[in-house]
Amino acid sequence: MRLLFAAIVFAYYLSASMSVQTAQNHGLDLVLPTDNDALFSGDGPAFYQYIERDYQGVKSTPWEGGQYGFVRDPKDTAAGVVYTRFHEGIDIRCLHRDANGEPLDEVRRWQSRARQCRAGLLKLREIRRD
């Protein structure tokens, strides 16, 4: 019984390591909703849209406020400044603006591979019915 259990555990770990190796051989298929790809080069200020902040009478435009997470509404504490409001999305800086300063960048809808596959299967079913 112990031998059977050991064989099952070994097979599981072997298949998991093979899956990881397969995943490492394929690139990550990540598509951003705009043409701004500065995130891939680690250029946060060029990727994230700044926010207008008025903290203790000092106005600033930090790009960090456009990130995901606790990045808004700073408060002073004994440990230093703590951000108390959670930002649930990301604000992507536009690359192109019109004469009035309005963004011109195209924003594309993100669609997962699973949704693309389901959509394709539904389309095949419709074709077969016709």
C-alpha cells in the first residue's frame, strides 16, 4: 500500500514538473488594452497615469497613484505615511492627445483565451446547424 502511494505521489510530481517545463517553453500571451507597453520595460512613470494629489496643502501628480492596490488617500501615522484607499484597477497613461488634451488612444477590450475558445465553439455549433 505504501509503495502504491509513493508511486502515485511520484507520478503527480513528475507530471507537475513536466507541466511547468512545458509552460516555461511557451511565452506569456499578455495583451494590454492600449498601445502603451512601457510596463514591459519597467518604466512605471511612462505607463501609469498620474493622479492629482493635494496632501497637507502640497499639490503633486504622482504616477504611483495609478497603480493597483493601496495607493490613494495618504495619512500620517507613527510609522510614516500610509495609503488608506484601495485602487481596484490601473490607470494607463495615454500616448496621444488632441489639441484640447483629450486622450486619443484606442482602448481594446480584453478577452481571455477561455472566452475566445467558447466563442469559437458557439460559432461552430451555429455553422453546423445551418
